[in-house]
Amino acid sequence: MGSRGYGVVSENGDHIDGASEDALFEMISELNDTDNTFIVVEPDTEDPTWFASVAVLEGQGFEIACRDPAYREHKVHTDTNIGRIALDLIVWLAARNLPGQPARPVPEI
């Protein structure tokens, strides 16, 4: 299990446990439109309940998708600024229920 409770894997098989903002920046920078088109971030559990992904768009830029069904979150947007994408992912990850950390309460519906 990663020290932060999540892992990042790219299409070409690169994997980092508990990636930092800098590591996310580097992995996103290495994406291309031929053989390494996306990364996925998900918790270090047998059955992940949430995920975030960054995929290369045709032309330029990236599509960022963040999904956490427990909180009815499903955000999809595009951006070209890799630094902002990495920071936004770190902020989003900080709000997740991660293994080894106290769980956030699930809102009543």
C-alpha cells in the first residue's frame, strides 16, 4: 500500500504509490497521443470506490475526470496547464477516504 493510500498508474505501466504533486506533474508531462495516453489514480484497495483520470485530448490539452459515487461526485473538465491539473488532483485526493485515514462522513440523501 502506498504511504498516502492511493496509487497512480499510466497506460504504459508506470506505477507510483502515493504520488506527490511533483510526481503527478511528471507523469502527466510524459503522456502522449500514441502509446501513453492516460493515467489513473485510485485508492490502494481490492475494490476501489473512486478514481481520477487524466487523458490526452486530440490536438492539445487533457481531459480530467474525477468520480466518487459515495459523494455523488462526477466531474469532467479539460485543461492545458499541467501544474494546475496536478495541484487540482492533489486537492481532490486530500478529500477522499483513504486507507489508513479516518473516514469522512457520507452525507445523508
